Amino acid sequence: MTPDAIARLFTHSDGYRFARWGRPIVPIVFGVEEETLALVKGAVEAVVVTAGHRMAEHDPELGANLMVFFFREWGELRGVPDLDHLMPDLDAMTGDVARLFRFDAQGTIKFAVLFLRMGGPLSDVPAESLLLDQAARLMLTWAGDPSMLQDGALRPDVAAVLRAAYNPVLPARADDSSHALRLAART
């Protein structure tokens, strides 16, 4: 991938903004049956391994630092205790997917929430593809909605960007598009 192509992946409406996880990922999943839970954790683990990052059983500060909610309609979430503290505008949420990131003092991702409304078109997407795609989207602060998959697997260029982004010699966060040059050099 060229530096310009990589820069576009992280150029948001307010400029270049890149961040990766600064701690091991500890997922917790709500709203699915046991067999689906294994699929979710497997997808997250596959992307984490691709990136060269880590997972853990427990985050010392937060317990779990990646929450994934599956539901049919947004109204179902009103009954989840304290969720309104995490998502103050929960009643205004629409669409099928929402992601929320929280960052630590160094600007790295320390917490993320993924909401998947399965009452619409997502219910027709194969579970493995949906979960792998969403897991990849949780690893970095991607701009827009880039395609993550090709033939049911991570696109090779996306996998290369993930590996480069988690290279320990690179900064874990960046606000200058020159960072894309460093990523491109490692893809």
C-alpha cells in the first residue's frame, strides 16, 4: 500500500488520527448463545494474532475492556444497567453498527464497545464474516468504512497494515499524516 492510501485509512473529518490498543484485549460479549460466543472470541483472537498484539483474561483496571452487544432493536439496550453512562445518546442511536472507543492518557485505545443490531440486514451476513470484519475494525481507529474482508478472510493489505500498526517501534498513536509513511515502509 502506498503512503497516500494508508493516510486515507486514518484521515477522519478532523484530520489524521491513528491509534492502536495499548493494552491486551479482554472481550466480553452480551446477547448471544454459547456457541456464538466462541465465534466472537475466535474472530477477535484471529485479528489480534494477525496484528501481533495480545489478549488477556483480565484487565487490571477495567476487568473487560472490549464489550460487544448483540441485539435486535436499540430499545432492548435501555434495560442494561449503567449503559447510559457509556453511551449518553443511546436513545438517539440508529443503524446496524456502532463503535465507541475510549483512550488512555497516552492516546492509545484502552476500551471499546461494539453494538450490532441483528434485527436488520446484518442478520443475513454469515456470522464468521461479520465477526472477522468487526474485529478488524476494533483494532485501529480506521476512518470511514473501509472493506476489511476478501473472500471471507482479512484482505492481505489490511492484514499488512494491522501488522505494521502494531510494530513496537512505531508510535501507538499519531495525529500527523507523516505517520502513514512509517506504516507504508513496514507493510
